[in-house]
Amino acid sequence: MSFEDSLQSTMSSTCSFLFFSFTFLFSIFSLLIYISRIKPWCNCNTCKSYLTMNWSKNFTNLCDYYTHLLQNSRTGTIHIHVLANTITSNPQNVEHILKTNFNNYPKGKPFSAILGDLLGRGIFNADGDSWKFQRKMASLELGSVAIRSYAMELVTEEIKTRLIPIIATNIENNETCLDLQDILRRFSFDNICKFSFGLDPCCLVPSLPVSNLANAFDLASKLSAERAMTASPLIWKMKRFFNVGSEKKLRESIKVVNDLTNEMIKQRREIGFDSRNDLLSRFMGSLNVNDDEYLRDIVVSFLLAGRDTIASALTGFFILLSKNPNVEAKIRVELDRVMDPVHECATFEQTREMHYVTAAIYESMRLFPPIQFDSKYAIEDDVLPDGTLVRKGSRVTYHPYAMGRMEKIWGPDCLEFKPERWLKDGVFVPKCPFKYPVFQAGLRVCLGKELAIVEMKSVVAALVRRFDVRVVEPNRDIRFAPGLTATFRGGLPIKVYERTYNAKI
Ligand code: HEM
């Protein structure tokens, strides 16, 4: 070996050594910064209780523990130091985060990293210009009359041909129970797939089949949500790097979702999209982009947004209805007045006349919001209206579940299910969205809110008018399964009877 060769080899070994040493030291340094930020040693009662799970001795769900802490906080705001998380139930703070100082509170990198593999650059996971662009385009599409009547057509068809027949089978076969949560998840998956892709996955047909797309999508969203629960993001990032355990399963399920959605986009390009009303076709028509991956990301966000939220909201509604027969009776009086006696489903115009049903739906989501909490990350140091200091880079969470249970916001009867609180002279009157951020509020308010409410009203109208839907164990403790959307552990076992007619309320 010549002198030059040996010099070159020594230099390259030295460079590699320096590079790896630097990377190693930098990783250790980042880890120390991360640890110092999250204060894993914090000894305050709240953090101790969080870390040791001591809270579970007194509360069934973590959200109930947070609710208790927030109810007892003077400002309605608490800190979980070990998570560097400020949690608030104070409507003024919520308005500040979601509207007044919106630019300081994006979803942030930690959130987009968690959902990034599944949602890519889709609206649910985007910030800045990419979010603005998709928001503008999606608001235009979702606001159009054509897409609204298309959505109503799909929902009515699914109720008539699938939901009602499946629920009705339980009347004859009353020995067994139906899991209403499972049925509603299948129902909403069929609807959101037809609406987003123009594809019918047929999840709610009598054999209750397993759909590859639904299963892969469920697993992918569950495993993505579990990333948020690991003690440090480094753990799931390492697992992802080595492609092991839950990260391996996540990668596989995302691949199934991506392959199926890519295939749909390819087919749509071949057969044309001009005369179709589903979101994918409309975006393909208006966007004029050839980036199929971007198109896929945009539409997959809608699957996530519109799937479990509606099923969760309706499950919570039927739980509350089963404990409040007086509300059921009043709903029926309204439905009998507004709906056509010979038709099973309500028309769009009829849903607009249902003030009491609308109030009952809003009231049920006050107590059981499908998205129980939502977090943002502060870009700069800030002070919230209640005086709370928010450090740059830390997490800030608003908590609709706790907010629905605050006496300060809803009065001493806040735990009661009372649709009347939403009515004035029999007319539904919405509340301040920062007191009720069930659909978020401010600049990033849910884009599917109106569609969701109409879909829910249609289901309630069809089921409550015709059937007595009875929850099998109405007084069972409510337990939530961890995930992005509130899911009731153990499902919702019900029995169904033909409606008994109430003589008088
Ligand atoms: C009861 C049903 C629903 C509830 C409670 C709900 C609630 C929410 C909430 C809390 C957010 C904010 C999430 C976040 O930023 O992290 C959101 C965003 C969004 N929702 Fe909904 N949603 C529902 C149904 C739907 C449906 C059916 C669709 C679509 C057809 C939809 C489309 C969206 C979209 C696109 C966003 C993102 C908006 C943005 O980031 O600018 N949602 N929704």
C-alpha cells in the first residue's frame, strides 16, 4: 500500500470515527434535553399519581381523573409536568389557542410524526401552507350543494337497505344481543368510504364480513395512537427503524391501506372522474395534480375524520337515551310530527325541522365527545388568558370531555342529560364553540360538522321512531378503550323490540 493510500484510509477511519462519535454524543445530548424538559422526576401529587397509575383506584378512566383535577383547579387549567403538558378546560384559553393566537399553536411535529406514516401530508396532519391549501379546497367541495345531497343519498340508502334490516333481525331473534357500537362502526365506514372514494366496502351486510380495508385501517389508526402512549418517542422510532413488534404490524397495515387506495386512484384515472360526486373524483377534477400519493393522503385523512367519530357519537347517544326514557318520548313526538308516516327515512328538509333531536344529539356529545381531548404545540413562549405560562415547544391540550362536565360552564345540573338546555322557545340555539369545542373551534373547526349532524339525525330518526333499542346493561360502568377516538370498551350490547307507543308524555 502506498503512503497516499494509507493516509487516505487513516483519514477515512478518523472521519468515520468522528462522525459516529458526534452522532452518538448528539443523540445523548438530545435525550438529556428531552428528559430535562419532561421532568420525569417530578414529585408533585398529580405526576406521582399519573406515573404510578394511582388514579385508577378512584377513577375508571384517565379522562375522568383529568376531569376531577380540572374541576378542582381555580383556573380550570392543570399541568402534567412529566408529560410537559398543560391541560385546560377554560373557554377563554381555548379561544386563545384555537383563534386569537392560532399561529402559535400548530399541531406540531410530535403529532405529525405520530400520524405521519398513516396520513402523510393529509389535512389532518398538516400545518402551514399545505394545511391552508387543503382547507380552502376541502371547504369549497364540502360546502357545495351537490356533495351535500350526494352524502344524504348515500346515508339514506345505507340506513334503508342495511341498518334497518340488520337492527330488525334482532326483533325475531331476541335471544341474542347485537353490538350496536360494532354495527355503527360498520355503518359509518361504509358511508365514509362511499363518500370519499365512491367505493362500497359492504361492511354492514347481514353476514357482517371482515373488510381488508376496514381492518387494516383500524389497526393502523390504533397502532399510530399507541405511539403517543410510549414513555418517549425514541422507543417507537427505534422499533420503526428496526421494523419490529407493533411498528412492523403498523407498516404492514399501512401498506394494505395504501395499496387499496392507490388502486382506487388508478382505476379512477382509467374510468374517468368527471361525472362522479365522491371526494376523490372531485379533488381529482379540481386539483389538477398528478401526485397520486398526495391525493391518497388527502382522502385518507377523511377516512380517519369521518369514520369512528360518528360511530362513537351515536353509541354515546344511545347509552344516554337508554337512561332517559323521557327524552326518547319527546324525540318520538317530534319525529311523528315532522316525518312522513309511510317513509322509514327522513328527508334533508325534515331533518332541518328536528330541533329537539338536534338538541339531544348536541347534548349527548357534550357528555360523550368523540374526540375527548386535542393537543397543540407552542411555537413560542406564551401566556394564556388565565395567566398560565406556556413554554416554547411544550404541549397544550384542550379537553372537551372535561369541559362538558364543568359546573362553571354548564351549571349545577352539568352531569344531567338535558336537551332542553339547547332550546329557546322550542328552537335549537347553538352555544359558544369555545365552551363546546367538540368539533374543535376557530380556524380549524371540523369540516364535516354539518354532514356529521345530518347523518346522526337521520340514524336517530330511523331507529328511534321505529324501534325500542334497549341497552342490555344500562348501568354498567363506562370504560373507554385507548385510541384517537372514544371507543366504548366491550361495545354496546343491545336488544331490539318493535316500538311501544307512549300514550302521553
Ligand atoms: C360527530 C362527528 C365528528 C366529530 C365530533 C368531529 C370532530 C372533529 C375535531 C375535534 C376535529 C379537530 C381535530 C384536530 O385538529 O386534531 C375535526 C377535524 C376535521 N374533521 Fe371532523 N368530526 C366529526 C365528523 C367528521 C366528518 C364526517 C368529516 C368528513 C366528512 C370530518 C372532517 C374533518 C376534517 C377534514 C377535519 C380537519 C380540519 C382541519 O384540520 O382544518 N369530520 N373534526
